Amino acid sequence: MRLFAAGTAMAVALPLKGGELELGRGSPALGEAQDPRMSRRHARIQFDGRRFLVTDLGSQNGTFVDGEPVPANTPREAQRVIRMGDSLFVPCADVNPLEQHGVVTQGSFVRGPALQALLDEVARAARLGFPLHIHGESGTGKEGVARAFHENGPRSSGPFVAVNCAAIPQSIAERLLFGAKRGAYSGADADAPGYLQSADGGTLFLDEVVELDLAVQAKLLRALETKEVLSLGAAKPKTVDIHICSASNRDLRALVAAGKLREDLYFRIGRPEVSLPPLRQRPEEIALLLQREVRQVAPTLTLHLSFVEACLLRPWPGNVRELLVEARSAIQAALMQEAPRVEARHLSPNAGTAFGSGASAPPPAPHSPPPEHREPPREASSRAKPLDDEERTRIEEALRQNGGNVAATARALGMHRTQLRRLLERHAIAAPADSEQD
């Protein structure tokens, strides 16, 4: 997939016919979005059914794989991102979904093929009147999916009420969910409707529903089954008509087994279920998300290749939410420095990496073209840059904390283990004997 070219974000499928594709300036595969900084025969990409191998063909400005320069005529496995000239490519075993559906940008949403397919499934469940459970990591956009569920359902003209169950104190959960009548408790000087009454005629979205106390879960189940809500202090229940949608970043079946979720409530709200893929499995959306954010926050700025490459190299455990927060922070840093574009240097060193010890660090920032936008000759580019003392200390400390395990250390640093092994070799960093264990 080609995700960036000459300052513009995109998401274009590039099929490897016969498992091989040669790219360069003027290549028909690149269409109209040609890159003047690519050589005419820049690099060859091959897929053997298991790995993507990239071979630089003696290009003037060099080829970079996962942030590292590739020596000419030496195949290198690509895991995350390939840079040629001012273009970025991401290896993908199956580009058919992207070729058929592309990436759709609607308002504040950027939806790749995986998200489009999931939303089609959500729309079908909504139209049929089914409840829906959304499983996904924090920050993947579960509430956005829930809103799509509401908009495609029979109660789309009614209210959409989103409730973060994890933020409700257990002592008042019942009152907030089911409401209370005047005089039901000290200080209740007026009737107070609960979330279920507020969602009457519309959709109730219960985010992290598993955080509710078991007793509250029992009352919620009864309300959903009888379509009646009994407020605190009320003598008679009130009928409600609601479409239910729930979400969690945890496995509901495992929580039932652990006694933290009622089995009967699981059967009421846990099916059908859709799984929202994390951002790291949707790289085709990243450059377009960044471009949209820059245009919204600071239209005078442009996206630089190094910034997009740095974002593609990081795992983003906080997903879209984290990406957008860190992108805004980088944009603000560029504005403060009166820079004309957002570059990798404006991105926080810890952005997009796993939380851990302060000694851990993300992968080194990708090699960036200097401000005048010229690369040194390829021979100079292929030589490794010296590793500064601070970066060496961070890598050595991460190795110690992970018992010398290269795979675990690489995960903590936010890089692929092959990239870390190359760094250890190139800069003579010693690792304990068990460092090769995966």
C-alpha cells in the first residue's frame, strides 16, 4: 500500500503481480502521483508468501526499511514501513479489500476496508433490531461505532445516551441508571430520571458495562427483559422502549467464568458481537488521519514525510485516541517553533509506545531529510549514524529490565526485534545469553 507521496496522504493498493513489483520514478503502478525524488529504478519489492523483501536497486536517495537505510542490492525484510524518496509504503499480505473499497473519509471519520466491513455488520444488526456488543481496545472508536448502530436502527430519531459505566460510583449506580422519585433519599427534592428513562425511544450505549456491580446487573437485566424501569422510591415501574448497545475492552465470556458478569446478562447483551480492530491493524488510515488533523488544527502547516513515517513505526497502544492527541501536541510544537511543517522532531519521544519504565524509549526517529530537502549520496546514507550515550543507555536498561530477551525488549521499545538485533550488532551492545529467546 502507498500511504504518502510528495506531501500528500493517500491509501492506494499496489498489487504485486507474480509476487514482485519494481518501483521508481515513472512506474505505471504509481499512476499520476509520481515522486520526483525516486530514482527511475529505485527498489524491488518481493513477497514469498511469508515475508516482504525490499532490495534497493542503486537509487540516488536510498531506500529505508522500518526506519533503517538498506544497502544497495541487499534484500531486507520489511515489517512496518518502506521509504523511497518522498513516498511511504506499507507491506500488506492482501490488498484486495483496499483495492475494492478504498478508504472513506466522512466528516471526522476515516474508515479503511476493515472498519467499513465492520460498520456494514453493525448496520445490519441495527436494522434487524438486535442488541449489539462491541469489543475493542481502548481508543479504537467504540462510541463512534455505537453511534453508527443508533443511526442505522429503527429508533434513530430518538436520543442516543452514552454511559461510561466505569466512571459511575457504585454507591449511586442504581440511582443514575434507573432514576429516583422525589423523597427517595435525603436531598431528593425532585424526580430525577435515570439513563434508561432518558434513552426512551432511542439507544442506550453502556460502555464498559462489566464494571457494574452484580446487583445492579440483575436489575438492568430485568429492565431490559420487561422493558420496565422501577425508579428508587417509585411504586410503579415506567415502560421504556430502548435499543441496547454495550462495549468493553475485555472478554465477556472470561468475565462470566470469573464471576464478574452475570451469565444471564451476557446472553441478553453479549450477542451479536463485533470486534473493532486496533489501529496497528489499520495502517491505511494513519496518514489520512494525520492529514485531516493538520488541516483542522493548523491549515497553514503541511505534513512532513518524517512525521508520518515515525507514526507508522509506532504501535499506538492507545489507538486512534492517542494518535490524535499526540498529533495535536506535535502540531502545537511546530506552531510554537514557527516551523512550516510538522516533522518527526515535533513528536514526543514516548508517543505511541507502551507505558512502562521511564528508562524505556521508542524506536529511534526515522532518518529524515535535512531542511533543504536533500539526501546525502546513497553511499553516505547507508553508513550507520553513531548512537548517542542516552539512547545506548535506554536500550541497555530496557534489555536489563526484560532479562535480556530481545523480543520482549523490542516490544517495550516499540520496535521489531529484527530492528533491535541490528542495532545491538551495529553498535556492539552486549545482551545476556538468553537474549535470543522469543
